[in-house]
Amino acid sequence: MSGARGSAAPPPLEVDAHGWVSGARRLPSPNFEARPPGAVPSLVVVHNISLPPDVFGGPEIADLFLNRLDCDAHPYFDAHLRGVRVSAHFVIHRDGALEQFVSCDERAWHAGASNFFGRERCNDFSIGIELEGSDTTPFEAAQYATLAALVTALAKRYPVQALAGHSDIAPGRKTDPGPHFDWPRLQRDTQLDDARFPYRHPADDARDAS
Ligand SMILES: [Zn+2]
């Protein structure tokens, strides 16, 4: 949807003194812990998630992060999610609605075994953002708009040095945010410099050189 009469750009997002974002619906998850001493959020990790896979719009993502997902409700849940304790800091729904589950000051459980240019345990020093989506479906304009506003707010508040996909820091194990995620669009919308997209430019360089 666009061009609705009277629509206006949403106000910019801000991170409060406790690591919670204004404008996000707060759904505090118990799945977090303190960051290690001295660790600050310097990496933003972009994911996709849909539960069940490729089904959008239900409450299941929040239910998973709040440890209340009914694992008898779907064979996928039964096979993969029973007893799983995970969280991300943020979820951006298909309509752009933003939910926050963990304070950015705390360590959420989104990346699992991971490695950012030799630095392991990316959850220690990252903020995880889940886009409701899948590897097979383009994301919505409203999701990019919210993501750009969120990343801009995070980069103002924290020393964000890089953005990466889950697949970048857990290659071979994870594929999200998937082939439809438009990194150049995110960079354009946030106006962050090339250095903060360390996984994106080798391919561009190769293409330009060919
Ligand atoms: Zn992921």
C-alpha cells in the first residue's frame, strides 16, 4: 500500500537509556543474558523467519521467543522447535510493524554458532533483527522502511561497525536472510558507508572488474 491520503512518514525511532526502542511493541522474552564484560553491540545481524516456514501473519514467532509456542500445532514445530530457547532483539512483520523482545544492552540468542571474521559467539556483540519472511519470497517495502529506521537508530546509539546476514556469519548452516534480501537498498536507505557492509562488496568488485 502506498499513497494513502494523509499518510506521513513515521517519526524516527530512538533507543532509550535501557536499550529499548520507542515505537516498538515490547514483548520481553526470558531468553537473554548479560553481554560479556566489555562487549558492546558492534554488529547488526539480519535474519528471516516464518513459522511455519513460508506462512506469514500469525503469532508463532512471538510465541517461540516467549517460550509459549504450541509444538503440537504443526509438524515442523514438533520436529524442530520443541524445547528450543531462542530470541532476537527485534522482529519486523510484513506490514512493517516492529516488535522488541530483548534490550539491545543484553545478549539475545539469535545467531548460534557463528563467526565474524574470526570472532566467534556473535551473540556476544551483535543485535539480531528478524524480518518475517523466507528465502523464497521478496520482502515488503514496509519492512525495508522499518529496518532502515531501526538500523539508523541503532547506529546512532551503538558503535555499529558492520551489518551482516545470518548466512554470512554461519555459512553452510544458515541461509537467511536469503537471496531476496536487498542489501544495496538497505545501504541506500541508511546511507551507511561501504565499510559497514563487509560481506557485500567482494562480489561487486568482481563484477566491476569483469
Ligand atoms: Zn537467522
